[in-house]
Amino acid sequence: MLEGNRVSPISVRGFAVASATAVTAVGSVVGVASGSTAQNNDAEATAADSTLLADIPAGQQAQVQIESMSAQADVQAIAADASAKKDAEEAARKAAAQMAIDKQKAAEKAAKEAKEREEAETKASRSSSADFPIQSSYTVAQIQAMARQMVPADQFQCFSNIVDHESSWNYQAVNASSGAYGLFQALPAGKYSSAGSDWQTNPATQIKWGLNYMNDRYHSPCGAWSFWQANHWY
């Protein structure tokens, strides 16, 4: 029952318990954040708080309730901030790990492609005089055998198709009207010299030049053949 402006002990005790609970929860969060172990209030401390709060005037009842609710809200806010920080750190860790994996895959792919290009270029740039005996003349079969050793197996048919159309594998073929010369009908004919000075008499030198040209301009003989089919020149 109310006496004057006092709150009944039962009502005040309820606010005291709420306040004590909020204070204890705040202490627990702060203790965990600082690395220390929070201690719970015992029954005697709660009883003492209740006795003191029993003397609070009725006019201060709302203030006690507000302070209790504010303390609980602070506890919830602290917990929410800690959870959000943990989630953000975990997301950042996963993103960094995925980025590292992607970079490693890209580096491995680039290294593999570089190695394949180097091997292809090495094969294509063989010295004709070192790999093939010099002859006064060559048959179509001999020239094709040279090409098979210099051109990647999966590209040879495309390579052969172009040579068939350009010169029928005649390394001394000359276009009477334009002056285009050799297996690939290079124009001017002197273009072959970038592959070797013996381009007029050595079909291997012409093959070397033609393969380099197709790789540089169309990425491969099959790329060159696709263009030839669409345009009838390359």
C-alpha cells in the first residue's frame, strides 16, 4: 500500500531486481570485452538494493524504470555491435581468401599459356638448315613431311588447306601478275627473309615464315584458315 508519497516495498523491489539485472548484464559484457570474468550479484546484495530502493519517493518511480530500460538497451546495443563486428571480420577473411585463390589460378593459367607459346615458338623457329638436309629440289611429299615436323599436329590440316589453295605445295610457285612467291604466295616475296636468307631455295624456311605469320596474325593456322574460308585470302 502507498503511504504518502512512498512506493510499496514490493513495487520497489521489482524495480530493484530489474536494475540489478541490467547492471549485472552490463558488467558481464564489459568483463568479456576486457578479458576478465564477471561476477554475479548474490542474494544479499539484491536484498540490500531492495531495502534502499524502498525509500525512493513515488515521484521517482518513472525515473527508476527509465534508467533500468536504458541500461538494458545499452547491453543489447553492445551485444549487437560485437556480433556485427565479428560478422564483418569473417566476411573480410573469406573475401581475402577467395581473392588469393583467384590470383593463384590466374597466375597458373598465365604461366601455362606462356609455356605453351614458348614451346610453339621454339618448334616453329627451328633452323631449317640444322633440321633438314639441304637439297637441290624437293618433292611435295618431302615438303609436307617438313611441315608436319614444324606445325602442331592439331593445326596441320588447317595449315595444309591454306598451302593447297595458295601454291599446291610448290615452294617455287610465282604469281605472274603480282609476283607473289612460294608456298604461301608472300607479297612481296622478300617477306620470307625474316625467317632465313635461303627462303628462295629452302621450303623449310618458307614453312617457318608461314607458321609464324599465321600465329601472329590469326593466333593459329586454324584461325587463318577460318579467315581464308570467309574471304578467300588471309
